[in-house]
Amino acid sequence: MSSKGTGAPKPERPDSLYKKRNQIYPKLAHGKYRMVKWLVMAATLGVYYVVPWIRWTRGDGIPDQAVLADFEGEKFYFFFLEIWPQEIYFLGGLLILAALALFLVTSLFGRVWCGYTCPQTVWTDLYIWVERAFEGDRAARMRLDQAPMSFNKVWRKGGKHAVWLLIAFVTGGAFILYWHDAPTIARTFFTGEAPLTAYFFAGVLTFTTYMLAGTMREQVCTYLCPWPRIQGALTDEHALNVTYRFDRGEPRSPHRKDESWEGRGDCIDCKQCVQVCPMGIDIRDGAQLECIHCALCIDACDDIMRKIGRPTGLIAYDTDKAVSLRASGEKAQYKLIRTRTVLYTVLIALIGTLMLWGYTSKSTYEFSVLKDRSPPFIRLSDGRVRNGYTLKLVNKSTTTQAVNVSVEGLGDAEFEIIGVGTAPSGGSIILTSEAYGVDRYRMLVTVPAGDEADRDHLIVEIVDTDTGEKVAASAPFTRGEH
């Protein structure tokens, strides 16, 4: 039924579909968890900025950068590990191990990844440190934002953003060092001789670092990152999370020095836990999607508890199960070893062992034989049948290697490698492969006349002349029509 002419009020349209961001002014916390965060920030930033400059000798003509994604040379280097394109499954395995490790840590200790080592958290922490250096702590920053425009406000705000941009640029610049030789790209970048991709990705990382860590901050964790929603499926009542122990803190209310603590909780409603929170939430409201488990609220609360003479740990790493048991008068129980944690541990051990075995037992060579499609065969004037092939030999070692090449499975067949030589029936040819070499050869295989088989297979085998290592590959051989 239409509401036209009925006098029914029309629904008001919202001014905006999106809530305006409320500026958060986190206060500096002091305590063991804040110290851990300082140390983790220094360590992670140090690794990110310094690692591309570490050298690792591998041999003449081979990149000596310890960590390098060498797309031009088609290899990944990670200290003593070298991954070729044919071994990309190792990267897949590393990603699976990283995911399982994250699942295990989350099921044990909640979102400690988010609170300590996530890049968004680390760079945001650094940006807040710079902001605090220019504008002061929480109260001073709030007063500065509310103050009218002045020289003092301009230089503090301008200096802060200038340093933010510098950090963002260094972050983007460090990223491209992982994809090129670091000293070379650092020198050519400022002379305009670097590849266009280097400028593009440095610009993208500069922009995203400045925006995400400088202006968006907690919105990234709340709205952009899927992990807060995923981690809910990985935790249970036995997972250790940053928890307000309501069984001890309630009922809460302000407390005067000479008042008794009888009939009330330890929480004095000082809101220090809220003021230090970089997400701007109140941990006393329980588990929340926004909480990144940085534990700064623990430091703030412990500081207040010490000042008023009450035991620390009103906010602490605890489990929902333990809190509920204490609230009902029972003894708290902790259960770190349970089905999911055992499963994750077993999977990590199994996949890690398989990858270690695969890497340590991998061949020095990658070898393949590809048959010509057109023509499928050639019948020579004397009745013999010839097939053409392309051999691809990859030498993964850091030294020049010599290998014997032989063909089996075709009886009295003889073969020739163009530009190298011809081997008689049952004979072999020696090929030399340079260190880290990828060589392709043209091979012709010829069988005597008189064999009427439609199709057969040959086996090409290479044998290292020094170590005796063998690698073989097969390919079809077309003898012609009936």
C-alpha cells in the first residue's frame, strides 16, 4: 500500500554512510609490556632496514646479497638458501608454515602478532613516538589540536609530518632493496638511472606507509584487516588474552585514600587503561574486535594498583575459563595443551621436516627433454628415422660441472648434440655446465631402418663426472607410420 497522502513521516536520510573518525590520543605507558614493544619495534625495524645490506659470498658472478629476490636471474636468495623457479613449492611451504605458526600462537596467546610484530602496529608505534616528540604526550596533543593556528602549532605539526614522510620514504626505499642489488639501486635511484619499477614501488610504499600509519591507524585494524575476524575462529575459552578480571575488579567506583576496600572491587575507574590504548577502547567492556592485545592497558593498570597499594594483575593475560571459574569461587585452570594446539604443532613439525628433507636431498641439476612437435620425425634417404629434441640443463651448484650425456631405450640408436658432437650407438657425450648455468641444447636421435613400431620412448641420462650423481628424463620417439 502506498503511503502517499497518508501523512506518514518520511525516514530521514543520514548525512553520511560512514562514521567520522574520532581522533585517538594514546598516552605513553610505562612498564614491562611497553618495554617489550620498544625492543620488538627496534628489532623488526632493524631487520627490515639493515638486512638488504648484508653480504653473503656465493661465488664469482653470483649475487652476494644475503636476501634478494633476483627476478632477472630467476632465483630467490636467503642467506644459505637458494630457491630456483622450479622449486617455488618451497616458498609455498614457507607460507603454510608461517600461517600454521600464526594459528598456533593465536590459539595460545591471542592476537600477540597484532600487538607486537604486525607491520601496521610497528610503524604506527613509530609514528606515535614521533608525534609525541613534536607535540608532547596525550594532554599536550589535545591542547595543541584545540589551540588556534600559531607559529608554534605550525612548526610542530609541520615537523611531525616531515619526519613521517621521511620515514615513509625510507620504508619504500628499503623495500626495493630486496629486489635489486642494494648498493647499486641506492646509487642509481637518486641519479635517475634506476628501473621505472623501483620508483613506482618506492612511491607506493611511501604513500601507503604515510597514510596507514599516520592518518588511518586503528581504522586499518578495525575495518581493513581481516585478521580480527579470522582469529575469532582460532581462539577458545582457554586462549590467553589481555583480560580485565571482572571477578576481582567489580563493582568499580572511585576510591579515597582512607576508605575501606570491603564490599567493592579493585577497579577505581581511573580510565588509565583507556587513555593508553592505541585503539581507544575500554578493555573492561570485555573481548572486542578492535583490541590488538598490545598489553599497554596492563602496564597502566599495574602502575595504578601499585600506587593505591593493591595487587597488580587486575588486567592481565588470562583465559575466559579461568576468570569464570574464579568468579564462581572455584580454582582457576589453564589448559595450553589441547586438541587444536597439538594439531598445529604436529602439522608444523611434519611440514617442516618434509621441507628440510626435500631441500637437503634436492638434486644439483634440473634436466628436461622436450620433443619437437613439427615435424614429428624425419625419414632419411637410407631409411633411418630421426627425431629432434631440446635439452634443458640447469646447474644449481656454484662451480662449473662436467656431465656425461647418454641415450637409452632405443637399442642401436645414435645421437648428436648440435655444436658439441656425435655419439655412436651406446656412447655418450660430455657437456660442460657453468656455475648457476641454464643451458639449452639441440639434440638429434637417429634409429636404424626396419623397426615398424609406431611409438616408443627414449631415456636421456646425465651423470656428473666427479660425484656420479645421476638425473634422467624421458621423452617419446616417433618412428613413423605403419
